[in-house]
Amino acid sequence: MPDETDNIAIVGGGPAGLAAAEVLAQAGRAVTVYDRMPSVGRKLLIAGRGGLNLTHSEPRAAFLARYHPAGHLDAAIAAFPPEALRDWCAELGEPTFVGSSGRVFPTSFKASPLLRAWLARLDRLGVRIRTRHRLTAIAERGPSDRAASRSAPATAGRRSSAGRSNPDPGAGLLHLTMSFETPDGPAEIQPRAALLALGGASWPRLGSDGRWVPLLEGLGVEVAPLEPANAGFAVAWSDLFRERFAGAPLKRVALACDGTTVRGEAVITEAGIEGGAVYALSRHLRTAIAARGSARLLVDLRPDLTRDALARRLSGARPGDSAATRLRKAAGLSPVAAGLLREAAGAALPAEPAALAGLIKAAPLDLVGSAPIERAISTAGGVRLDALDARAMLRARPGLFLAGEMLDWEAPTGGYLLQGAFAGGRAAAAGMLDWLRETGG
């Protein structure tokens, strides 16, 4: 059993926090996970409703290109790539498979068996989990606490892993006090080191509510505004289109914004449009809306056909065919695709085949805003990456590490978010172990 007087605190019991706890406990460190909810791993369970898309099987270069900003998670994913995540699942008794889209799922298509097995492993490793603990403050330790840490014999005279003398015997301690609201009243801890993995602000009912922002800003940490990522966008549909097609899928389309094109699927909503292909463009769409007040989304309703091939098909339609028949038979459009085409045209559809083909290949939609952050799948913004060193430690607060969605990176759905959380949490734990060894902590 690890020495319980040498405790490391992890605040946040999602994938990033639990992944870090596992690495630290396997290294023999005493670890306590604090979470504000009644149980940990709730966002993982929500992800399991869709089959738990853990990661993706595409080639590494294409995989890493899904993350923004480029390079931030490269080293973490190299240390814990998709294959390692799949092996880890298998070790927990939950083998995985690659679906037809290249996405990776557990064979059970559920999150609960994996989470149960993971929590059982953490329990065997001695990880303590404290639920219903909401972080309320992070403050400097008092002078007496700092003086005590400087004279602590456990760290005096240590040498770093590089052979350098430690100039400050208390350097291997986090000089901060963390306060919690608990069922038993207020509580304070002064851990040797701490990792924050508090998520973004897109799932407030599951604990990711962004309340940590003022706590870190109070420590002088710069935080980029939290924004919805992997979210829907608003379109001013006509009443007729909204009533008829809200909830209808747009299958096998290509979406483009400002020179970036994504193939996939989308869904018409009462307020606008969402879905995997939209989510993959969310950063570009947000940027355009912020700069211009709206974003022009071009929808290719037949990405499998060139414009010329489509024009030839339309030219071959019978003279007496109605516009609806031409769109259905010659162009192969579904009713919702044909309806969207009419919304995009804003008036009568062009009669000339080449012009109609051009509209089908690039139907313009003006997006006027994004869905509220509470309805987003994930969050953009967060602690600016230049505030961290290569070990995921805050440069201005030695001993305080960060991981997961509270950092200013983003990725689309498709397994990239969970892979980033797992890999990032493990990398932060490795950085913490390195710092503790170096400082004699």
C-alpha cells in the first residue's frame, strides 16, 4: 500500500483524471481522486450511449491532424496510441473492434462494463475516490505551512534525477491549499502535487460546468474563453422546411467552409444543422461567425458525382418531368436534400442543368450562430497551452498539473476526444512523476 502521508490529489474523475490516477498508483504513489458528482466517469457513461467510440483506426498522420492546435497532443498520443488504448481495454476484459467507418468500439457497445473493471483495478492499486467533493478555492499556503515544508526532513538533502542538488528542500511540494465543499462540510487539503482534470463547460449536469475558470484566473493563469465545440449551428429555416424535416438525416454529403471540406453526415434540427460533418468544421464555422457575424456553409449533396456528370444526368430528364421528379430521379436527391436545396436557392430552382448541378454541388447555407455551450458535445478554449511546460505543469505554479478538456485544444467526434483525454491524462501523470523525482518530492 502506498504511503498515505505522501498524497497526490487529482481533481476530476473523468477519463483524463482516472487515467492519471492509474499511472501514478502503478508507480507506487498514494493517490486520491476528488469529484463533485456522486460517482465518477459519468461523461464516459454518456459516451457509451452511442456505443462508446473510444478511438479511431486511421493512419497516425491523419489521426494527429484532427487535433487543434497541431502538435499539442502528438507526444502524449505517441506514448499511448490507439493501439495501446485497445490493448488496455482488452486487459480490463473489454476487447474492441474496428467498425466500417474506422471507429473503434468495445464489443459490448457499452461503457459500464469497462468503467466497472477500471474502477476495480484502481481500487486494487489503492486509489482513493472521494465523491461529492466540489473544489471551491485554490490558495497559497500560509507562511507557517511553507516554512514547515522547507524544513521537512523527507525532502532535505535530496538530489534530482539529473544529479543536481535541490536548492529548495520544499521544491517538491505544491505550495497551495485546495478547499472543497463536501457532505460533511468544508475541507482543505495540502497535497504534495495535484492534477486538475475538470473538463470544459458543455456538460454542467455531469459536473463539467466551467466553474474552475475564476479559480485559476485567481492564480494568475490565463484562460481562453470557453466556447461550444462539436455543436450544432443555427440556420433561419422556413417554417415549412422546419416542420417537415427537423430530425431528418442528410447522408453522404460534403460540407465546406473557407476552403476546408469534410465528408460525412449531418442532421437537420429545428434550430439549424448538426452532426459529425458539422462538428468537424465547428472551429472554422465559429471563427467565421466571430469575424463576420455569420458563416457560409456550402453543402455538396452529391459528392460522389462531378458537376459535369450531374449536369448530364439532369439534361437527360424527360421534358415533362416536374422539378421534384428531376431532383429525385435524375439527381438522386432524398426529400430532405431536395428541400434543403430549395432553402438554399431562396427562390425558384434554376432550370438550366449546369446551373442546377452547380447548386446541388454547393448549396449555400448561412449559419448565424452556434448552439449554447450546454448543448455542445465538447468545449473549445480553456487554459492557454503556453501556460504549461512540456510536463503539463503550470509554469507559474510548480506541482500543479492540468489535463483533459480544460486545456485549450479541441478535436472532432469520432474517438479523438476520448483518445486525447486518455493519452493526455497519462502524459500529465508521467510529467508529475518526473517532477517529483527531479525535486525529491
